[in-house]
Amino acid sequence: MAATDSENQAKVPPRSTPERILDAAEDLFAEKGYSATSLGDVADRVGIRSPSLYNHFKNKEALYEAVLERLLAVFSAPLGELDRGSVTQERVFFWLETIVRQHHANPNLARLLQHAALSGGPHTNELIDRLFSPMFQPGANRIEGAENTLIENTGLQPWAVMAFNNLVMSYVTMAPMYRDLLGQDPFSDAALDNQLNLIRILLRAVFEYKGDAPLDQGA
């Protein structure tokens, strides 16, 4: 006899208090930024008294650091997986698609980064270094068999990395503003497919560009 939905839900262990605190803190830091979020805000959302937070995190900075660690563990994993094998165009497409899907599933990292960029917060430089530095290294993730080295040779690699990061992250922070113009939920499956199609087109253009007509920077 198949288990009912309520029986299946009953088998899922309840989230521990530290996990619930991290969930609430992550949402609040993403919504309001580090400076505008208080431990009282977090406690209220969890449904506990503020002093109880100190049983699990010594202060707000420690809580923020734990939130960052949890997010970084998830969002850094695909790049680590990409680096463990030969970097082909197909694997780069899969990596970028994975990143896009992660941001759609959880937009909190992009929103938290936006707040950190505008108003700062502890460990901001460390966050940027751990999340993005591997992609900015010379020769990082060189595409196997690719003829085009123009981006690296002209020093445009960091700008290309930033362009794709901005394309992915700004979507989850800004797309809700365009909900009515889009005529659909920007986090729907249909919207996700459209974004992925656009990114594939742009990435393929980068792969195929031979630099036959470089821009005249002196014009």
C-alpha cells in the first residue's frame, strides 16, 4: 500500500534550530542587506527570542559568515566539477546552465551580492575572491580544441567573465521589475528556458568569434 503525502511528509525530519536560523538569516540578508538586518529580525522570523540565537551563533557577523559559507558551498560546486575534467564547449554549456538553474532556484546569493556591492558587509572581499577569482585567472577554464584566444590575448577575459556573471545574476535581482513587460513570471519554467536559450546563443557567439573585425579603439 502506497504511503500518503502526509505519511511521506511525516518521514522528513524537522529542521534543526540552527538550520531554521540560517534559512531566516539568508532570506533577510538577501532582502535587506547586512547592515539593515538585526538579530532581532532573524529571531522574529524564526519564532524564537533573540537571546536564543547566541546559543548557536556568537554574533551577527558569525551568522552572516555561516550564511555565506552555506551558499558558497552550493554555488562553487559546479565550477569545481568543471575543473575536474577536460574543459570542452559542451561541458562549459552544462556548467553555465547549472549555474543559471541554481540562481533561479535560489536567488538569495545574487541579491546578497548586490547588497554587498552597494553597501558592503563583512567578508565581502573574501566572498568575491572565493566565488569569482578562479574564473579570472589567466588561462582559466581554457576551452579544449577552441581556436579563439582573442579574449585572453586582448586582456578581455575578466570583462567577458563579468559580462556573463552580470547577465546571470542581474536577471534574478532585476527581472521581477519587468514582470508585467515579460508577461510571465520571470522564475517560471518558460522564462528559465528563454534565459537559457539567450545565454547559449551568446556563449556560442563568443566561442565562434575569430576577431576578424576588431573594434577600432582609436575611433
